[in-house]
Amino acid sequence: MNTYTTIAGLKSALQQQRASGLTIGFVPTMGALHEGHLELMRRAKKENDLLVVSIFVNPIQFNNKEDLEKYPRILEADSKMLESVNCDFLFAPAVEEMYPEPDTTSYDFGALGDVMEGAFRPGHFNGVAIVVRKLFEITEPHKAYFGEKDFQQLAIIQQLVKMLQMPVEIVPCAIVREKDGLAMSSRNMRLSPAERALAPKIHKILKKAAGLKNVLSPEEMRRWVWHELEKEKAFSLDYVEIADDSYLQPVEHWNDASGMVIFVALFLGKVRLIDNMRIF
């Protein structure tokens, strides 16, 4: 595995590979890698000649300074995991390399960026869009892989690529879960043992809710999930939403869209967890 910390070094190396006709699959991450990340990488490796992975904790997408400071940074352990999936190139730049000067670009994603995470984390998606655009410009991948756990982020990136007409195919990948149902996340390692034991209830409740489609209306289902989650005093809810799977707007009736997803975001202790479940 070749590791680069400078934009110029990586761009030069990848340009040589691209000139040889090789295809590039790209997986951007913030490190603290887990099996969910590795699944993205295995797919990228399978579908392309080269696998490129970035590890960069992007400061401009964090609303909470404490969350940024506590985000796990374990580059040595991450590098070993990357070698296990035969990663070809690792890009691990410093903040100063990515942002020698502040990037003040502002993107308007319309209603897509105003709901759920957009409402609770102002500026978050603009920070995501800036860094993803930069990473795409640096790596020029043929395909880039993103997990559906961050469903709204995936939709934002698809919209970004469309807006900027970037020549990259965005490949959505299914949520990877622990055996007990908890969606894999780098933040899970910050849960205490007691919190970790409680966290799988999120998926359990969402799964049960999805099976009640023929009994409850969307609003009734939303309220039912909220009530069930609220029973656990350790959960502090941000939102429960049922939305269409394209523009992520709230729905009133099951025939309002061809695909619908239920979303939840909550705090368990000091750790913010998100999850979703496709209803149809």
C-alpha cells in the first residue's frame, strides 16, 4: 500500500495509473475504520483496478467542537485494516494540506439539505460537500462508494455530483450491522459497555415499525417509534422522520412516493447515533 500525505504526491501517482488505463474506486473516510468501511472497500476493489482510500477528519463538517476533539484518530491501526483489504493508495493529509486557506464555498441543496441532519447540524452538509468535492478533484475516481447508514449524506453527495457535473459514479452500499443489529459506526467505540448493550434497541424498534405499514399511517408510525424509543430514558431524541427516498421530504400517505425510509437520530449518553430502515 502506498501512503501519501500531500495532494501533489497522490495526484501525480494516480495520473500515472489512470494513463495506463486503470480504473479507480474511491472510499473517503474519517478513519476509525470498522467492518462497514471494509465492505465498501472490498466492493470498490472488486469493481475497479485500484482502491484508493482517504482518511481525513474534516473539521468544517463538525458543529460540536467536543465531538471533533473526541473523534477517534488511530491511523496506525487503520493502516493495518487497509492492508487486509489490499488497499492500493492511502491518502492521509493534514488539515493544513486540505485547507491552506479557508474554503468559503457555499452550496444550496434546497429542501434536501434543510431536513433532518440539515436542520439539527447547520452547515454540516456544506462542510461535507466541500471536502468531498476536494477529494474527488484530487483522486478523480471512476466510482466512489458511500454507505446508506448516512442516507441523507449520500443523497447530498449525489446532488453535488449532479450540480457540478463531476465525472464520477456514486455507488450506494447497504448498511452493515453488528450481529445484534446496531449499525456499524466509528462513534460506537465511544459508547460505554452499558450504552453499547442498549444501542441495538434502535434497530429493533425500526425493524418492528417497518412491519406495521399495513396497520399505521406514516404519522402514526412516526409517533409509535418516538414513543418506543422514548421509553428508554438513556435515549435523547433529535428526530424521527418518515420520508421519501429521493428528496427525503416528510410524507403523509403511503402512496406519496414509490420508496420510503424511516430515519432516527438520538443521543445515547454523549454519543449521537443515527440509523434508518427502508419501509419499501
